[in-house]
Amino acid sequence: QVQLVESGGGLVQAGDSLTFSCAASGRIFNPYVMGWFRQAPGKEREFVASMWWSNAGTVYVDSVKGRFTISRDKAKNTVYLQMNSLKPEDTAVYYCAAMMTTTTAWGTWKTAGQYDYWGQGTQVTVSS
């Protein structure tokens, strides 16, 4: 069993930066992909960014490219999401997620249903 614990949310102003962390419990943690998703009020959960654990390859949704960076510390079983130049439309609850099963199917990394474990969610509110 894997538990993901997030931290780092808060209330910020437009243009500010914020970094989330997501720490995984468990003696052995070797996911295939780690992802970040977000859900704004009244909207569906949407993909933000993913990282392949083995080679640190990354992919982002277009709306955050150049502003957000996903990274990991394998020794700490932790994945991060650094968010710069925050905008009011970034306001949402952010979730980290772990996909444990290797798959070659294209696009699974952006599909919430493909992830096996989820963090509790952390709120970020960006004021204009």
C-alpha cells in the first residue's frame, strides 16, 4: 500500500510562485509515472503534469508549459510541482498521483483513471 502526502498549498497573488511536494510512504516505491492533477470548483479533474520515475521524462498541459516544473527526489520518494507566474485560473485543489503499472498505451499519463494512488489534495488560491 502506498500513501501520498501533499504539502505546500496556500493563498497567493497573481505572479507569485509556489511549490508543492508529494511524499510517498512505503519501504519500496517505484512507480511508473507520477502525476499532478487539479480540480477547480465545478470543473472536472484535469491533468497538469507527469514525470516518468525512471528517466525523469516530463509532460505538461499546454496551459502551464513554461510556468510549472515537475521534479522528483528518488532518495526521498518525493515529487514536486514548482509553479511560477501563477494566474487566477490556476486556482484549484491540486492532487498528486502515482501510476504503478507500466503501460505503453499512449496518453495514459494524462488520464486520472490510470493512476493507482492519490494524495489528499492541497488547495491553491490565486488572487488577482
